[in-house]
Amino acid sequence: MAELHVINLQNINFRSYALISMLALWASLTFSIALTEITFVFALVFWISWHIQLKKSGAASSRKIDWTFWTPLALFFIFVLVSYFTSEYPKQSLRGLFKIAKPLLAFIMAIDLFRDTKSQERFDDVFLAVFLLVTIDCSIQYAFGKDLLRGFAAEQSGAGIRLIGPFGNFAKMATYLVLVIPVFMFRFWSNFKQHEHRYRSFYCLALAMAGFTLLHLTRCRGPVLALVLSLGILFIYKRWFKALGIFLMLFLVLLVVMPRGMIIHSNSQQREQSLVERYYLWRRAIDVIAAKPLTGTGINTYDKAHAKYDTLHQKKYMPISGTSIIIRQNQNGSVSFITEDTVWTSDEKQKIIRIAGEKYNIHRDSMGGYQIWNDFIARGYYAHNGYLQLAAEIGLPGISFLLLFLFMFFRRALISLRTVRGSPEEYARLGLLTGLLAFLVYAAFDNNLQSPPSLMFFWFLAGILCARQNSSVKSL
């Protein structure tokens, strides 16, 4: 008779499995939404199991929680919850709640799992491997028109071919790059200062230059400016004025060789278009904030809710609903609205429709409903300022607590640098810190605070930075 083997859960190394899952999560963020979700769930389950195991064995950590540091973040999430319960569109907000919660959980897990040197080294290896994979994949996309991992085709822009890599979107790829490029830059300088490791510095320099090249080929000026501003702020803070001067000269050279279509986003009259659009998009977000200053419209509802608070333009519209109208999706991409006596058909992009000889703006919201507007202002657009949009969705108190936490996070990181001044560890932290700052600067001009993969990248690296700071302290 075969013996029945009982698995002793106390013998399972849940921490090791959680760590492996987190490393797989970082890698999957670049090319697979499904794999990202799977690895996150595995990491969370193993991490919770590890803490239950520690508690049962009496080996639970005695680290004290620094409530001064964590309270603003907790209050931010409480206001996200409040915005869900007061949301104008609860189904939308439920998805938004998870969109915020998952990166914050990854942040906490990264702090807890990457405290020791060995785990940090394993992350460094995966960090490098993923970047090399992205670089190779983007090179194939540039050379052959499609990337290898996902088969995404390179896009065309007024400045030339635009790479999107395995991310499927140039803004997501640019967000990833502004986070990782400073890491290689400061590794280069750290190794260059050490004679015995100087040969390694040129390897790191090559990686940083590859990252800059890929960032340039996204044809996106926002992340380039964010990275330049963040590096400039850091050089001034560290009083590296010679480095600042060299960096500014290199930036001027970059402006000279940069395609005009990347510097100026022109409309049909050859005038700057993007900045003008952002004025209206930001004004629209301010209208929403003024109308709902305390709790907002609900997390993740901005694209659906903003139109009714827009004070700049007329809001007369005709919703397409009811049993008297049949909606038909056509093969060429257009949509038709069929009544008993007429058929209205939109253009192939479902943006314009003619009714009684007049043009109207057509908008399909995230729930699949259609509205027809009597002006040509774009509907359903994000605010292209992550802070304004978040304030519109969760209210001013919520965004204030997030900004307070970020201020304390950076202040704590800068103070911790004093203990490792002049060491390779200082430059490793400076690289992470600069990338995180560049992400937040970029968020003032785009939607990376509303992008789940980009948010996960940010909070994951923020957790790695905290873990490196906490390696030798007894508080979390």
C-alpha cells in the first residue's frame, strides 16, 4: 500500500517563492498584461503565506512601523476608497480601486522582500536582463518593422519612425525608459571612479546610451524633458556644477540633432498643437475639481464623467439609446444608427457623424454607450496631467495626502544618502531616485499615473529604493 505523504507547510520556503514571483512580475510588465496579473497574485499569496508561517513559528519580525512615514499613504488610499463609495460610476471605480491597490501592495512587498544584499543582487540581474531583452526587441522592431515578443508594428510620426517595443504604446515604453536610464548612468559614474572597476563603467555607459537612443526613437518629448529636468535638479542638489555644465551642453547638441517634428507638434497650420490641447484638457480637469473638490467623481471615472462639468464649451448632446435605435458596427470601422425611417453612419474612426447635413462629434464611452455632441471638442480624453486627473477623481484631500507622502519619501531617501556618501551604494540609490523623480515630472504632462503597468513600474522601484535604505534599520 502506497504511503500517504503529508506536506508540511512549515517546510515550504514561501519567501523564496514570493521573491521569484516578484522578479517574474518585473519582467512580465514589459510585454504581458495577463502574465503580470498572474505573477502579482502568486507573489501576494506567497508573501502572505510567508508572514503567516513566520507568525506561527514565532519568528515574526520585530521591526517597528514608522507611522509618520506611512500615515499619508494610508490616508490617500482611504480617500480612494471614499471616492469609490461616492462614485458616479461604481463599476468604473471598482476597477480603479484595484488599479491603485495592486501597485501599492507591490511597493510594500518589494520593501519587505528585497532587504538583503542577495535579493538585491538578484533583482539587479533581472533588471539588466529585462532591459537587454527590451533593447533587442526594439532593435528588431526598428530593423524589420515589428517587434519579436508581441508582433507590434512600429508607428509613424511627423518626426520619423516611432518605436513602441513590446509595450504596445510609445508612452508606456518612454515611462519605463526614464525609470531605468538613470540607474545605468549612475552605475557608470560609480564604476568609473573606482580604478579596479573602470572597465565596467563603459559597459554601463553603453547601456545608458542605448536607453537614450530608444527614448529618442519613441519620438516623445515629454519624457525627454522630464529626464533632463530631473538630472538637472539632482546635479544642483549635489552641487555637481561641472557635471551640470557638461550635461547642458549635451542637451543643446541633442536639440540641434532632434527632428523638428519631435520638438514642435504642429497642426495643419504648422502651429504648436500639443500645448494648446493641454490647456483645454487641464482647464477641463480644473472644472471637474471645482465642481467636486472633496471626493471627486470617483476613481477611474474621469473619461466618463468630465464632460458634464466642462464650462468652456456647450454641453448639448443627444445620447444614442432606446429600443427605437439599432446600433450596427460596420466592417470598415464605422458605426451606423438605424431607426425606422433613416440610417446615420459615422466616419471610419467613429469620430464624426452627419445628421441632416450637419457634422456632429460622436463619442463612445468606456461602457459602450454613444453620445453625439454639437461641438468638436474631444470627449473621453484623459487630462494629460496625472495630478489634476487624480484630484478630479478622488478630491483635493486625497491628492494632497499622496503628494505629502511623495515629499516624505524623497526627503527620507535624501537623508539616507548621508550614511553611504561616496560609496557605490550612494550612486545606486541616486539612480533609482532620479528615475522616480523623472516619472513624477513626466506625470505633469501625460497619463502615466493612470497607466497600470507604469504605476507598477514606479511603485516597484520605489519599494526597491526603500528596501536598500532599510537594509540596516529596524523600522519599516
